[in-house]
Amino acid sequence: MRRCLLAMVCVGISMLSGCAGEQRATSYPISGEVTVAGKPIQQGLITFRPADDPRDVEEGEIKDGKYAFNVSAGPKKVEFKAFEPTGPVFDGKPSLDQVLEAKYNTESKHTVTIEAEKDGKYDFKLD
């Protein structure tokens, strides 16, 4: 059930991102590393939400502590999710649960300003 829900959420986000992407200003390549207590997030998501419209989501995958994708310029709220295999296996893949506390995602206070002139490297060290 969890895996099905996660798949539906990912598909929904992908569809929304695709639709919204056509209306966005120019986007810029960004990349970086995300660690929690000094350890890289093995599998997760990083989300950038504009300060003026938090519904406009730009999201990328975190794999082995690293991420890379395009994001529009401007001030952003940054949210993080980390997934770990926990439940039964379906179609040869384990069920995944989001394991980070709300202070890293729904209640995140992390912010960053994406700048066109910058090198595009944004690392996040979560405690």
C-alpha cells in the first residue's frame, strides 16, 4: 500500500512539474550533496519552493548523497526527504518509508537563493 501511494505521489509530482515547467522562468543547473549527521542520504528527494508561491514545486532525486537538476532562480524554501526500505517486497523491490523528521521537510526552515551567476553548487548539511 505504501509503495503504491509513493508511486502515485511521484507520478503526480512529475506531471505537475512538467506542466509548471512550461510557465517557469529560465532554469539553471544546480547540484550538491545532502548529508544528515555527516552521512549522505542514500535515496531521497530535495524540493525547492519559491518564497512567493510555495505551490510551485521543483524537485529532484537524491542518490548516494548527491543531486543534480535544473531550478529557476530566486529565493527558495528547501525540503528534504529520505527513504529507507522497511516493508515487504513487491515486484522485487522493497517498500520505502520516509524517515526524516518534519523539521527537514514540511516544517523546514532551510532556505537558499538560486543565482544565475553562481557556480550552481549548493550543499546541505543537516544535523
